[in-house]
Amino acid sequence: MNSFFVTATDTNAGKTIVTAALIKLLRSKSINVAPYKPVQSGGIEDTIFVLEQNNIAGSPDEFYSYSLKKPCSPHLSAALDNQDISIEKIINDFKRLKEQYEAVVVEGAGGVMVPLGQGKFVLDIITELRLPVILVIANKLGSINQALLTIDKLRSVGCLPALLVFNDSKDCDELILSDNVKTITELSGVLRVIRIPYMQTLNLDLVVEQLAVALRSK
């Protein structure tokens, strides 16, 4: 299984960077892999970033299902655009990509309980796709509560994360950052973990290297 679902504890936690790095890692192993972001609010910059970082040809429109105008929660942005987000369409679009590529790395919107409208959440996409989950944790003060709640929610639907990625925040006490990793790992029981240092300038290869080590035994 080379496909994954990348989700996070929060918006701007670092999902897109991890998605780009994971695709780069898979492509380095000669795996034909596609990104897929079912729902994007506020433009398609995330999809464009991932494609450009990996020199993937093709129109960005092939790699998402919904592009919503206002950068806010998908349920609100979809309502403003007079759109209904369909889980069935998302699943079908994923299957279409799986027919064309060996693997697909799916990037969620925000966290697992982000509402999509009509009583559906990002968690419903995760539950339907049944892919190994990579959880990106915005490593900062307050991360323990956010991470453990997210992990418990994923566990409740049988999708315990395969990997935790701690993405360090700027200007946070190292004591807090390191204790977050220790405490969340111990309390969640998820033992496969990497920690990405805060980077003023993105070094995607560093993330690729860490993912390679973490997933080597998978």
C-alpha cells in the first residue's frame, strides 16, 4: 500500500509540505503517484505547490474535486458558492486517479472534524477511503489536547494514524516542543513519529529524508 491520507490537527499545520515530500519520496522509488486534494477553500495554491515541487505535468484541475472561493471552512465556503460537497464524487474522483496511478496521496482540508456540509466531515472521507493516515501535528503550546482528541476520533473509526509528524512552530520553548512529542506518543500509543524543525526557508529534502526513515519498516 503506497497510498496515504494526510490530515492534521489544525489549519496550516503543514499538510501540504508533508504531502509534497511524501510524493517526492514515492517518486524517488519509481512509484507513479498523484496528489489529490478533494476540497480546497480559497484557491488551488496547495495543489499547484505540490505539483511544482514534484515536476508533475498536467492540469491542476485533475487533482482536486472542489475549488471554493472563500478561504474558510468548506461547509461555509461551499454554501457561499452554492455548491454541495458530495462524498460520492470524492470517492469516484479518487478511484479515477487510482486507475491512472500506482498510488495517490490524499490531502485533507484542515482537521478531521472540519465540516463539509450536509452532516458530513473530513472524517467521512477518511472512513470511506480506508488509507493509512499520516497525522501532521502543529507542534506548539496546546498541541497535546488537539492531537489526542484527533487520534481518539481516528481510532473510533478504525483509522489509527500510521505516522505522527510533529511540525515545530516558530519561537516555542524547546522544553514544550520535546515534551509534546514524548507525551503524545506515550498517551496515544502511536510509536512511529518524526519531528520537523521550524524552517525559515523550506528544505523539502529534509522532510523527505525523515519520512523515508520513518516509513522504511512499513
